[in-house]
Amino acid sequence: MTAVSPQQAYQQALAAGFKEDSAQLQAVECLELCYQQLMAHEPTVRGVYLWGPVGRGKTWLMDSFYNSVNEGMSAGSSVPAKRLHFHHFMRWVHQRLFQLSGQPEPLTLLAQELASEARVLCLDELYINDIGDAMLLSRLLQQLFAQGLVLVVTSNQPPEKLYENGFNRERLLPAIAAINQHLQVLSVAGVEDHRLHPGQLQQRFWVGLPQALAAVFAELAPDFAQEAGNETAHKSRHEKDNQPALRLGHRDIKVVQRSEQVLWCKYADLCEQPLSAADFIELCDQFSTILLSEVPQLACTQSLTEQQVVIARGTEDGVSQVAAGDRELPALSRQDDGVRRFIALVDECYDRQIPIYISAAVPLSDLYGQGALAFPFRRTLSRLQAMQLARFGQ
């Protein structure tokens, strides 16, 4: 079978109804060049870094490239490409580093391992908000490039904006320089949010209608719903399930209802518990549909009671100033920890094509107002809007 190149895949998508976009076309041309160089087995190939607002087709372009590379390699070649969401990639990196504890130059060993498995590494949604990840990634990227790995990356931010104003951000600067050296950086900033079309609508978000999720659950898990509807069976089940019905990591999570494939939780029970992105990966390993009820308005200008403060690094209470270490932290609401988890949950579900059905207190457009997480939440809002299309998850 003849492989379809990134450029051919884009032309097919346009013929099938995609809207033409000059920013996407420029990215396609760059990915096509990278693809042709790989097919020609050129020793040095420059990767690609696609950045821009949400919904501009960056992930689709990367996935199209990934599929073309895998189809284009001959059967006798080693595994050519690996594709991971950035959260999954960093989870794997931390796990492997733990396993390599005690060995000299573990990052070099890790980079050699990746290079032995793939010529190309595709990373979707690169976003850094943790100093530990920033320091680790700075050294790891340089090792990956030294091994000759070709990277194709998507992000909502240009390299120069990654971890902007972050604590000890200077530790990330070598990685930013390496990205600019080894990757072609392209802005995919067209005016269209391609997640919103084409496709028929399928409602997966309700305002003030908690009973809507009961109907959804009954439709998706009819056998369980029938059992729950029987008063005797429901009572028996309630008495049996005195303990929380879901365990994530080392924590028990309360559920409203669940079946083998469908999970229904309240926002407070899933997003206001100390869970991590790794826990949501585990969650999506278990369930193909998520229902989330009682989602409040997550932030607004009136709720930001904890104002920006200056912290003097290296002191206990910040009373004395340290010239080299003072930094401002953004204003945070008390809900922001829960919002971070909500963002991580939506990211994981979107990447795995797992629909989320939500009952909330306010309309989708009003879910998060002005706050410290306004930038990452724009991606979340776009993804939730894309989930309102019938084609999502199919």
C-alpha cells in the first residue's frame, strides 16, 4: 500500500469538508519536508514545533504526520515513530528515572532507550507549569537531540513563552535554545477554531439540570440503571457499597453511579481531591465515558480574594527580602487547585476521545472567568465545545 504523505492527507481532508487555512497549509508544507527527508533516510532531519491558539488543527496535523511516517516506513525498518500526549510522556520519564535510580547518567540512558525504539517522537500539548519538569525537560531535550531523535511538538505557546515567569525559569533556557536550533518553529494561528466544525451537535453540557445526567446514565448503562431503579436492588446495593466505589492510586473516590464503562461523579468528589494527572490517566484506562455533576462556576473576578504577593525565596515567612529571589505569584482563588484537576481531566479525556457529560451551575462560556488559570482554561473551553459534536469519541 502506498503511504499517504502529510500533504496528500491534507488535500484529502479539504476535499472531505475541512476549511482551507493558510496557517495550516504552511505547517503542512513544513511537515511534508520533514516527512520526505525521513523517507529518504537523511541523517540529519529538522523537527517541527507547531504552536498557536486552541482549535487550530495542531494535533490533527501532527497525527496526520505521525500516520504518514508509520505507513511510509518499510516493514523491515525499526519502529519509526512514537506519539504521546505530553502528560503521558512526562509520566513515563518519571517512572523510568525511578527505575534507573543509582545508574550513572540516567537521562542519557533514557534518551538512548527512546532513540532505539523510534526515529521520531511526537509530543502533543507541551505545557510546563512545574519547576521539576522544567529542570528535567531542559536536560532531557538536549540528550534527545544528541541522540538524533526527530521531534514534532504541538503547544499553545511559542518556545520563548514556555514556563514564562516561572520559578527558576533560567533553568529552562538551554532547552528553549535547543528547541529553536533543532526544530522549525511555526505559528498555526488561523482565525478559525476548527474544533467547532464540521459536525452535528450532540449535547453533553447542561445548566441547572442534574436530572439530565441520570437520563444519560440510563441510556449508556441500561442494565445498571434498571437495577438501580428497583427499590429492593437499590437498597441492597447501597448497603453493600458503604465504602467508596472507586479507588484511584491510594485514594477512595465517591461515585454517584458507575458501570463497567461509565463513571458518574460529583465535581467535588473528583476534582477537589488531591489527585494528579497520572490518576486521571488511570481513570481513563478504566472508563470510556465520564459524567460530572454539580460543577460550580469555577472562578470570577469577585472570587479572587487572595491577591498577588511577593515572596522572598529562602525565608520562612517572606518578611526579609532577597534581591535575587523575590518573585510575584499570580492571584489564586481557593478553587484553583480543583480547576487544575478539571483541566487535567478534560485534557486526558480529549486526548483519549472519551466524552464528558457535564451538569453545571453556569453556561459553558461562563464556567471560568478572570483568574490565574485563564490561559490554560481557554484550551479546556475549546475542548469542551468540541465534545458537543456528535463525531467526538466515534
